[in-house]
Amino acid sequence: MKARVFVTLKSGILDPQGKAIEGALKSLGVAGVVSVRQGKVFDIEIAGEDREQAEAALKEAADRLLANTVIENFRVEIAP
């Protein structure tokens, strides 16, 4: 089954890369950009049919490896 893990900075954590992207978008003339926060996306294919077990395993992987939980949040989505 296919899954996606989203990792984003917690609110209140400075995001210099997001600020740089925001400035670049404005300089390109993209109208209406108020702010940008960057993050990471992991597309993962995992064997098995048990969605709950897969989600639990991916949450553990995100907690232990994919995200720095001091400054980042994560969300796991299993494809239907």
C-alpha cells in the first residue's frame, strides 16, 4: 500500500527557507503571497494489507527518524 508522510515546522519556529521562497515568489510577480512555510513529503510504499498496522509503523518511523519532533510536526496518510 502507498502512504505519504508530511513533515512541517511547528508554529512559532522560524523558517528562513520559507521566507526566502516567499521573497522569490514576490519578486517573480506572484500576487497575493502572504507567507510561505516549507516542509518535507515522504512517499512510502509499505507491504501488507493491515492499514492500522502500517499507519502505526509509519508514525513510529516519523517520530524516530523522519521528523525532528522538537521543532516539527508530522502527519501520516494511507492511500485509499
